[in-house]
Amino acid sequence: MTSLAPSRTEDTWPTVVICGVLVGVAYVLSPLTALFAVAMVFLIRRAAAGIEGDERRWLLIVLVGAVALRLAAVAGLFAVTNHARVPFGSFFGDEEYFIKRAIWLRNVGSGVPIHVADLIYAFDQYSETSYLYVLAFLQALVGSAPYGAHLLGVAFYMSGAALLYRLTRDTLGRMPAFIGLVLLLFLPTLFAWSISALKDPLFFLLSAWSLLASVRLVRGPTWRDRAVAALTIAAIAAAIATIRQGGGVLIGASIAVGLTLAVLLARPRLLLVSLMATPVAVGFALSRPDLQLKVYQGVQAAAGQHWGHVWTAGWVYHSLDDRFYATTIDGVTRPDRKFIRDMEFREAGRFVVRSLERYITVPLPWEARSPATLAYLPEQLVWYLLVLFALLGVLWSFRRDALITSLLCGYAIVAAVTVAVISGNVGTVVRHRGLALPYIVWLSAVGGCELLSRLRRREPVPAQPGSASEEIFPLEPIWR
């Protein structure tokens, strides 16, 4: 007997048609928004693949919430912008110039006439980056999308966070990976830069991808996999070099430091010999005048960049000795960068040490000078805790996966040292901590989880005859 009840297909096709119409309308109104929604559905499904139960539910809540908050921020920017006065709104000062340059480049490529001044600025060397051409090409495909540029940044940032989450979940544990993901998605400064139309989100995605390729380079099952990983790293380094000045060197140094550290830790005897031989080797190398000159010139160059940041607008801090900031000439005190050339060896050493210390400590809570700084102080306290837990987490993370931990340390150390020795503006150093934070948060999460687990450790209970061994660390099955 044939059933008269409607089939499952007949029940669902109206819903499919309605969804298709809505997607079509959304694409007409904002093509990048529709493409972004599709990309986020795919990304969230991939990030949660193979994860079941409560862990999957909480992961979906975090990912969907992160995307929704970022969409709300971009929509809020659109809502509060007076489009009768300005063509589009922006979160940060550089974004307006950045988006306009991309539009001008698109117009040049499309043969649309533009003002001579706009043509000059479109190819200006200031803030030159290949990401401008990415935005220009995208807008050549879908039309002007000043707000869609923010969604593109969100897509890049979410993709990088998902890559690192899956990597650390399989190696450092479920709970540290989840906590690290939450920190990466919801720390205020990282949240702010993840919705920017600047190059930072793409730089983060490519950096995370290069870290995964480095793991594949070491652990690839076949030589072909390792060869592909090596080519991938080379391609990413070349791409990053066009996005951020010195970016290729930064990625190469991060991988080199990470893999070197992994090799040493895998061979305790080699590590011991290296620790003993390093001071001797450094002393011998620095005894050569030509190498001394190169190192000294490098420190001088970093000090010159720091000096330049100090004399910019905003809240600044000092890492050099006082005499380099106020030089008296003919009875008149004024700044002069050229006196950095007279920096002595001890002054250079103090500069490096102070730079590293102030990278971690500024802005000190009692130095708050404005409402904006007071609003930032809670995150500054979180930063202090992250650094403390990361120092603890490194020790425990090496026991879980030495290679992943070494690479995370390599990326964090190179980014932190590079930013520390050239910065002098508090706002700039806070922003550029974002280069190291995506790698620090996982180590901090391991440190926090392990510390909590040890604090809650129970005394071992003698096993009953025939019973299985008792659990020692209550949190261990959760975060491993």
C-alpha cells in the first residue's frame, strides 16, 4: 500500500529554496558577506571534525560566538558611520588610507580614471605591502567592499586560530587547546586586530600555516610529504616577505630556532654539550673585530628604530641611557639620533636588557595616564599571568610534545625579541605583542591546566585486589 504522507524531500525543499533565495539576496547586497558566511560554515565544520560530545558543543559555541561578535562589530561600524560625510568607516586610523589605496589600485587595473594625487599615493612606498593587491583584486571581482575587507581579515584570523587549535589539541591536550583558542579569539587586543582591514590577520594565518608545515617537514611519513612541506615553507616565507618588511626572515628565524631547540632536547647529551660550549663559542666569535662590528651595528640599528618610536606621538618609554634622548649642544638641549653612533658596549647591553624587560612590563599599572590605559589594565594583568604560566607551561609541554613546544617557543621568542628591541611606543608594543601571543597562549594554557591539576592532586588510594589502578590527577583525562 502506497503511503500518502509527504516524503522527507517534499518537507525540506521549501526550506532549501528559501535559504537559497536568502543567500542570493545577501550576495546581491554584499557579495563578500555571503562568501564569508559560507566560508565560516566550512571552517567551523572542519575545526570540529572528529570531536564529539560536550567538547564539540562547547567548541561550536566558542567558534560561532567568536564569528557572531566580529560580525556584530563590523555591522556596528557600518551603523554608526555617517555615510553622508565619509564614504566608509574604519576602526583604526591606518585602515582608511589602506582601503582607499586598494580601491585606487583596483581602479588603475580596471582603467578607471583617478586623480593624479591618488595615483601617486596608490604606489607610495609608505606601508607598501602585497596585501593591498589582494584587496584590490578581490574588489575587482565583487565591487567596492570597504566593510567586506574587515570580514576578509576575520576569515584569515579565524582560519589561523583553527589551524593552531587542531595542532595543539592533538599534541598538548584537549583542555589547553580549548583554553588557548578562547584566549586567542576573545582577548580584547587580539579581537580588535582580528577585525581590522590591515595585513595582520593574513600575516597570522600564513605564520600558523608555516608552523604546521614545519611539523610536516619533520614528521612527514614519506620523503615526498617532507619535500612538499619544504616547498610550502619556502613559498610562505616568500609571500610573507611581500606582506611585511622582513617577514620572510622572521619566519625563517622562527623555524630555525624551533627546530634547533627540538633537536637539542631530543638529545640530552648534545644539549648539555651545547650549553657548555655556547658561551665559549660566543666569546670566541665576538673576539673577531669584523663580527663585533656587525653585532654592534645591528644593536645600533635597533636602538635607532627605538629612538624614532620614542619621538612619535603617544605614550612612550625609554630603553636607552638618558643621554641619548636629550643631548646638550651649545647650551641648548635637543634630541639628536646621531649620538647613538657613540654607544658603548655596556650601554648597548643595558639597552637590550631594558628592552626585553619593558616588552613584558609596560604599561605598568601605576603609570596609567588616560582612561584608555585604565580600560586596558585588566588585559595587562592577564598578560602578566600569561607570561608567568607560559614559563611554567614550557617545562610541562616539552614532556608532552617536544617538537610542537619547541616550534611554539621559536615563533614566540623571535617575535618578542624583534619587537622588544625596536619599540619605544606603548601603544605600538601592545599591538605588536600580537605577533607572539598566538604562540604563547597554548603554553600558558598548559601551565595553567597542569598547575591546577597538581593543586587538586589526591593522595593515592591503595588499590583493592583485582581493581584497576586509581586515577591520580582528576583533571588529566579532561585536558589530555
